[in-house]
Amino acid sequence: LDPNTNSTSFELPLTRADIADFLGLTIETVSRQLTRLRTDNVIRIDNNRHVTVDSLARLASRSGV
């Protein structure tokens, strides 16, 4: 993701279970965090796989970068 670009979208090739396993987290933790990002309008998720980030600056701010 290029922070100089305003937005991006992509297909997420992993399930929440895959993400949790890879990061050593529970599925519930991954789901809570994704829900929080959606509720705060940082990301949009369509069809459980297509992720849209409308503001990369906002995402970077949330991640502490």
C-alpha cells in the first residue's frame, strides 16, 4: 500500500481463521478488530473478501505508523 495514494481495494485471500492462525490470535480477536475498523469507517468489506480502504492516511494513523 502506497501511503501517497488516497485509497485502495483488494481481495483478501485469507479467511479470518487463516489470519488468526498466521498471527497467533483467536478468530474472535480478528473478527473484533475487523468489525472495529468497519464500524469506524476505516475499511469496507464486501462479500467477506473484498476490502476497500477509503483513506490510507486514516488507516496508517490507526496503525500507529
